[in-house]
Amino acid sequence: MSADSLAGCHAVVTGGGRGIGLAVARRLAAEGAVLTLVGRDRARLDEAARSLPASAACRVLACDVGEAAQVARAFESIAQAGRGLAILVNNAGIGHSARLADTDDATIDALLATNLAGTMRCTRAALPLLMGAAHGRVVNIASTAGLVGYPYVAAYCAAKHGVVGFTRALALELAKSPVTVNAVCPGSTDTDIAREAVANIRARTGRDEADALGALAARNPQRRLVTPGEVAETVRWLCLPSSASVNGQAIAVDGGEVAG
């Protein structure tokens, strides 16, 4: 890779079938990256791959990152494909909104398994491949919920705080290697998770959809939702070889929400 190009480098994007993951895939494809999209829904991954530019080289793998055995099989397949690996974007995640008292064990386990353990397992499985790259990159999609607390999402906040802590610790562990590890922390973003949050606000408060969406956007000082493309652009920058000195960071993409 040159300092301003990702042409020919192999990038794995988890949760690549929609939302931020798909936006990241499109942005990296525009830079000439070779892609492997990972996610639970094979049909959605196939549709995502078809939406990429015709020139994009893309493979898809069905895998639930919350399941250790599936992660092991997926990365064994990636290794056997012989493409090498330069970039891992850990984007796969799930959300849930409820009072902690109303959050059952199965929900807590699922949030931690996908959002935190899935990120750690995918990274661990990818590291032997990433170490062979001239400029290896791990980018974890966390959240502003990994930097501050919000009511009604305690388990989600705990998982995303864990992702940020994992990012910082692993960045130091690998600092003398070619691999950097960073997190991107979007504020409320125009994705399915945001739409689920709007539905939860409506259910709790009785507000109409516009008011509920406004309440979500009001967290952002710019009074809007972040776009997946804005998050993807930050990911692209972190993946560039010229970003080698950016390591162990948790970069908020939130219109200034956590600046205070």
C-alpha cells in the first residue's frame, strides 16, 4: 500500500451487510481494497456484495461473531483463501434498550458475546494474518456509549466500554509491531439500531416518530444523526499507511456530543 491508497489490500468487515459495515465496505472498495464481508445473514451479505462497484473484489462469509466456533471457522477459511489480511474492521454489533431491572440474562449475554467477545475473538483470530502485512490495521466500531453512560442501555454501554478498553490495551501490546488498533465511536447514527432506539423511545414515552427521532438527534450538538458514510470515512483514514502513528485512540464521530 502507498501512503494514500488501499489498492489491493485485503479488508475483513464484520457486520458488513448493512449500516455502518456496508458503508465501510463501499468506502474501502472505492479505495481499491479487496473485501471479505462477514455477517450472520448470508442473503443480506450477498445483496451487499452486489451493491458494491462492479470492479470490487468481494467475498462473503456467514458467521455469527458471538459464537466462538463460527469465528474460528471463518478465519480459518480466510487464511486458506491465501489473500493475506491487512485490515480488520470489527463492526458487528447488536443493541438493546431497557432498564437494567428489565434486562434478562440472555440479553446481557448476547450483548457481551457479540459486541465485546466477538470483537476480541475476531481480532485474536486475525492477528497471525495481520502480522504479515506491511501496515496492519484493526478498527473497532465502538460508540459514544463506550465513552459515556446513557440511561436504559447499561449492558450495551458496558460492552462498548469494554471495546474501548480492549482497543487501548491491545494497541500498547502491539505497539512495536506493524499493526495499529483504534476505535471509532459514533454518536447516534442513521442505522437500524437507531431506528430500534426510536421505537423504544416511542414505547416508553408515547411520542410520535418525529419527536422520538428528535430526542435521539438532540444528543448531537449539530442536532442531527451521524451518517454511516461519515463513520466510514474515519475508518478509511485510520486504515491508511500514513496513519501509522494513530494508535490506541477512541475517536468520537458525534458532532461534539462528548466534547464537554
